[in-house]
Amino acid sequence: MNLNPTIVLDPVFHFLDELIAEDGLYLFLAFVWLCLLVLAWVFSGGLRRKFPNQPHVYASIGIVIQNTPPSPPPPIIIHEYDPPDDDMD
């Protein structure tokens, strides 16, 4: 009896290689659709715990826009540049 994992799993690897070579595109498409269905289920609340005696709580997202009076513009500061005197003129 040989318990070497590479020899024991060789038939499985050959089967998967042939399956991917022949039907890889269909497997990929099925996997993508399955992922989309799982994501929709999770986003709709599929992973939340449901307790039997608690009332249903509905929450929604609200956006509140508050108008504030405009603030005065910042003061303008003027700074004149004085080049250093190098005596090179």
C-alpha cells in the first residue's frame, strides 16, 4: 500500500486537468453566476442571525444637507520680496 500523496491523488489531478481542458469555459461561467447569486444573498441579509421573538427593525440611509451662511473670505496678505544685496551689479 502506497501512501505517497502524489501517487494517491494522481487520478484526481488527471480528472481535473481533463475537465478544465474540455469544459473550463462552462465551469468558469457557472462559478461567476454562482458568485453573483451568493453575493446577492449575502447583501440581502442572508448571513444575519434571525431571532424568533424580536420585532423587525427597518433602517434606511438618509442624507441631511444643512445650509450654513457663507463665511467671510480670508484677509489678503501682501508681502513684498526684497532680493538680497550681493554687490554683483
